[in-house]
Amino acid sequence: MSDADSFIDEVTEEVRRDRLFALMRRYGWIAILAVVLLVAAAAYNEYRKSAAASSAQALGDAALAAMEEQTPAGRATALAQVADDFAASDPDGAAIVRMMAAGAEAEAGASAAAMAGLDTVAASGALPEIYRQIAQFKALILPESGLDAAERRAGFEALATPGAPLRLLAEEQLALMDIAEGKPDVAIDRLQAILVDADLTDRLQQRVVQVIVALGGTPDGVPGFAG
């Protein structure tokens, strides 16, 4: 390479360096700001995770303490207070505790209060669908709920729609209602459909088989039973 070529390369490199420095002076703050924002976002995300974990632990500790009350009425009052205290900071967790409070209220004979608590959870559009459906299901099976047979059947049928998370449990309850209404054949057909469902659990299968056998039927597709 000649001295002239070497000189040209050096000048070109110098020009590039000067342009780079000029760009950095002009736009470098954007890169710095981006880094600052990324670091701030990461720090905030970690803070949120930590705060959520702390809130969940505090709620769990409070719920466990409430469950130590000696009487159902005492447990119901304590759990309801926990649900109220955490409703703003942890609405999902508070909904679970409110359903626990409803169970204690029902045990204490306060069915109206239990229904009111479950209805509150079921009607909350801010909660996940599964929470609302669990509250609806618990309200439908609540002793002395005040619902008549037609209302209960309509409620279970709504929960038994295809794709619903509690549909098989709702179908089981509908089958039990069929039995109570003197329609064992209808109940067996409904229970047989549960047995062949892909989402069937072992515990539900065991209950369904027992009911079918008690009604004089033969469970389909279950080992140990002739088809």
C-alpha cells in the first residue's frame, strides 16, 4: 500500500470517528435514556413481584389465624374480616377467603350470609371466571340456600355448558337431581356420559361408578365391569 493510500485510509477513519462522536453527542442521550428506562422497568417489576408475594403471604397468615377460631361463627367473622382487609390489595386471594367464610357461615347456620358472600364473588366481573363459577357452584349446593329445584337445575345447566371448567361436577349434580325426581334412567345416561369424558378425574370416576352401580346400571368403559 502506498503512502498516499495509507494517508487516505487514515483520513477516512478520522472522518468516520468524528461522525460517530458527533452522532453520540447528538443522539447519545437516547441510548442512555433507553438503558435507564430498562433498568427502571426491571426494578419496578421486581418490586411488584416482591409486593405481591408479601401480600399473598400476609393474607395466608391472616386466613390461617382466622381458621383457628374455635366456633364456626367465630371463624366466619374472622375470615370475612380478612377478606375485607385484603379486597383491595389482593382481590383474587380475598375472593378465596370470602368463599371460605361462606363455608363457615353455612356451618354456623347463617345460610343467608353465606349466600350473600358467594353471590358477591360470583357477581364480580373483576375476578377470573373460574372463581365466579366456583362461587356459583358452592351457592347451588349450599344447604338451605333458599333456591327451589328449578332454580338449582337452571344454575347447574348453566355451569354444565361445553368448555366450562366445572361442567362435569355440574353434570354430576344434575344426575343426583334426576335421581331425586324419580328419573334413574335419565341419571344413568348422564353419568355414563361423564365416564367417557376426556376430562374425567379419578375421584369423580369413583363417585360416578358407585352411583351407577347403586342404580342397577353397568358403568361403561370401566375395567372390572362387563359392558
